[in-house]
Amino acid sequence: MYPDGPIIRGLEASLGYVDSLPWGGSLKVKAERFFDVGDERVVVFVHATAKGEGSGVPVEMRDAHEFTIRDGVFVRWKLYADRAEALQAAALEE
């Protein structure tokens, strides 16, 4: 999991957080692989690219996102910088 990350509650707050990050509107996120964890959870391997808002320096990251969905509603989003750690936390192995 990302260290010292903020706790964000709700979809609007999640979208606001993403918009506040220092790469402006250049963020592109592509889902690469999905893992059904059960218990209303899914782990997604993600490839993200962006450019620094001021510098234009390209940034690339491959991480994992764990989503919890209840009754069709997104209720939790947990980020992992280490994909293996995300699978371990979800009791899965690649």
C-alpha cells in the first residue's frame, strides 16, 4: 500500500483527489489484468502514465488497485505500489 496515503471517503472525494495530483489532466490509466477476490472485491493491475504539470517530464507506474463494490456501488479503493503485495493481501498468487 502507498505509505501515509490519505483516507478518502466517497466517489466525489476520490475524483477530487485524483484531480489534485501534480500531473494535471495528463494522467492516463489502463487496466492490464483483473483478479476476482470474492467478497465483493477485485484487484486490478494498472499501468499509469502522466507528465509533470510544470516540467512535462513523463512518469510511468505499474501498480495494483483493490476495489470493493457493494450492491453495485464503489465503496473502497486501496492502492498498492507493489503488485505482489496486493495479491498477497488478497490471498492470491500470480
